[in-house]
Amino acid sequence: MDDDSINQKLAILVPPAMSANLQERILAEAVPVSHSFSKRFMPIAASLLAICLIGYAAFQPFQNNETETETWQEAALDLGFEEIYTWVENEENFTQ
């Protein structure tokens, strides 16, 4: 069978007409449904917020309860500025 005979047989075939009901259903499904931005991304935002809050609450017990003075003192010791820190602290205490 060659291409010409196949083309002739295919040209003879006529597909049946589509029913009106089928055409309406196809067109109804083909119309894009517009979802608003908030409907799409609100669940994602709520999940992210919940994860952040849980993470923040979970890591609260691990925070140091050092005072600010102790933190600065430790930083001065680590950086080798203990003498300057002591001098500044003594000057502040002297003026107060």
C-alpha cells in the first residue's frame, strides 16, 4: 500500500459530528479558572509562618542568659582588648 492510496482512504472517512453536550463540556473545561494570588499562596505562607514560629520557640531554651556586660567582657578577652575594656569600664564607673 502506497501513500496515495492511504491518503485517498483517509479522505473518504468523515468523523461523526460532535454532540452539543460534548461540545459544551469541552468548552467549559477549556476556559481557564483564575485563582487569586492569595488563594494560591496563603497556605504556603501560613505553613512557613508556623515553621518559623515553631523553630523560634524550640531554640529559646538554648539562648545564653549572660548579661550584656559579660558578653562585652568576653569579647574583649577574646580579641585581646582586655586592658582597654577595663580602662573604659573604670572611667565610666569613676564618672558615675
